[in-house]
Amino acid sequence: MELTKIEAWLKEKGEPHFRAKQIREAFYKKFVPGFEAITALPAPLREALGRRFRPLSLEPEQVLVSAAGDAVKASFRLKDGEVVESVLLSLAAEKWTVCVSTQVGCGVRCPFCATGRKGLKRNLSPEEITDQVLFWGQYLAKEGPDRRVGGVVFMGMGEPFMNYNAVSESLKRLSDPDYFGIGQRHISVSTAGHAQGILRFAREFPQVNLAVSLHTVDEEVRDKLVPMNKLYPLRKLAKAMEEYLRATRRRIFIEYALMEGINAEEKNARQLYEWLKPVAPLKYFTINLIAYNETGGKYRAPSREKVKAFADFLEMLGATVTVRKSLGSDIRGACGQLASTNLKGKK
Ligand code: SAH
Ligand code: SF4
């Protein structure tokens, strides 16, 4: 939603000052589906706005609901024809979290990730990021009056810190009480380890949660698994994390996707522990383990028993560990599966 353009247009038409506020509140507080539903506006104005403006900068093309009903994936067509995806997740009853994309594709090119295999097409604008949340707000408003977006995670397509400025603008919009009003502590940004971005984020958004996708603490393995490691090797990443913790006093979420034959053995769990220990006391970390989601490549998830053993081992050493439930894999909406493959060639 480009409210500034709408505001300018309203002014040009000589409309009273409060119209912009009425429109903003209708979209961001009531999540109306379009201008025609803003009954507080005179009918001719509603029609004129509807003809002149589109509420969303992206066009939903396909919405898929997972069999369990706890994940919904939307594919959006952008103005230039590119496609991005966003997922609505139910993490607890009535509490909905939106997973947003920040780029079309991703330039980090992690070989295990479906988004990475596409490479980077382009950055999303702040509107294109927040409009994903606006779309889900509208979607939930249609479903029932108490359904609301309670949180946002920047864990969709793209590396947020490679599009820092747009991500920063979108974070301000999401937490602004005049717009979405989502508390910063209910928002999380996940990075593949962009050390410079982490430092800037610590200064500018100390209340927003930070997740670091570590996956391995073996330099050679990480060079292959997360190619950005060549730019920001483990040593630099550790320094940035230390600085983040010093500046914010918040905990860091460590993302660790378990892959058979790569990083899922007990010895890998010990290495992870040994690596974290000098960065900060373990109470400053939550380790989110996630069994690898199939993306059609060569990587495989370890057995359930192995995932549990990995978690138990770290817990025994005093770490806080969660094993992430993988929602939406039947609609290719789980972590790492977003690639808009279902829309290839379709207009
Ligand atoms: N680019 C950012 C955020 C998006 S990816 C990042 O990498 O952190 C969101 C999370 O899903 C990351 O932790 C990523 O490593 C993980 N992921 C990617 N592909 C996956 C897969 N196939 N199975 C499980 N997790 C995966
Ligand atoms: Fe990009 Fe994250 Fe996928 Fe790596 S895991 S390719 S950084 S989206």
C-alpha cells in the first residue's frame, strides 16, 4: 500500500485531511479487503480510489492450505511479473505468524535451499514486504473476527541483511502503532550470518529477535553449505554475535537444519556447543533444530531418533533446545522449500 501516493492524491482532490487516516485505519486496523468496504467514505470517493489505486503491491495468484490446516502458502505476482511466496503459520491456537520473503530468489545460494538454487533476481521494496502481512491480515479478517497476525518472521525467500534498507523500513512499518502495531519482540529476522548486518541490526533494532542460521561450525563445511561464509567466516560471525549480545542483552536464536551425513552426529552437537561457549554463556542462545525438509536435491533428513539424540545431547550440556515442527511441507511451504516452482510458466 502506497499511502503517501494516496495522501498526495487526496490533497490534490481537495479532500479533508482526515480521509488519509480513515483509509489507513480501515486497512491496517480492520483489514478491509478494498476501498469499497470503507463505508465511512462517501461512495463516489470510494469508487474513485478503487479505480485509481490497488491496495496491494502484489497480486495473490494461488493460496494453498496444508492438510493439517496449520499452514497456508500464498504465491504473489509482483508488478514486474516476478513471483514470491509467503506463509501463514499457526503456532498456537488463534495465534498466527506470517513468514515473509525479502527478495526474489537469494544470492547466498545455499545448495540445500530451494530459494538459493534460483539465485537472486531482485530485492523486494518495503511495500512488497509489508503487503505480504497486509494480505494475511485481510485473509484472517475474512476467516473470523478474532483472527489476527500476532507475529512476523523474516524467514521466507531471501537474505534479509542483503536487502537491509527495505527490511529496516518494513520493520518500522510493522511495529508502528498507526500501522500494524506488532510488538518488536514478536518479530524475528533470520540471517545466514551476515556479520555486518548483525552489527547494524543490534544498533537499530535491539528489540527485534535475531536468528542466525549456523548449520555447522566447521569452516570448510560451512563454506559449501552457506557460501556467504567465505565473506563472513565463522570467526567474524562469532565476533558479530558477541557484539550483538553485548549491545542488546537479548538472546540469539541459532537455526540448525539437520542433514544426514553432514551435520547430524553427536560429535557435531559437541562441536556446536564448543563453538558457542566462548561467544557467550549458553543461556544467551536458543538452539532451533529443524529436520531437513526435502527440496529435491541430494540432502536428506536424519531419522527422528537422531534428531532427538542431537537435541538431548545439547540439553544435557545445559542448552535451550527446540525441535521445530515442520509445518506446511505438503504445500511446499516449509523452511527452505519456497521457490515458486508450482507457478513456473504460468501467467
Ligand atoms: N536467508 C535467511 C532466512 C530465510 S531461510 C537464512 O538463511 O537464515 C529460513 C531458514 O530455513 C534458515 O534457517 C534456512 O537455513 C532454513 N532452511 C533452508 N532450506 C531448508 C531446508 N530444506 N530444510 C530445513 N531448513 C531449511
Ligand atoms: Fe538464501 Fe537463506 Fe536459502 Fe541460504 S537458506 S539460500 S541464505 S534463503
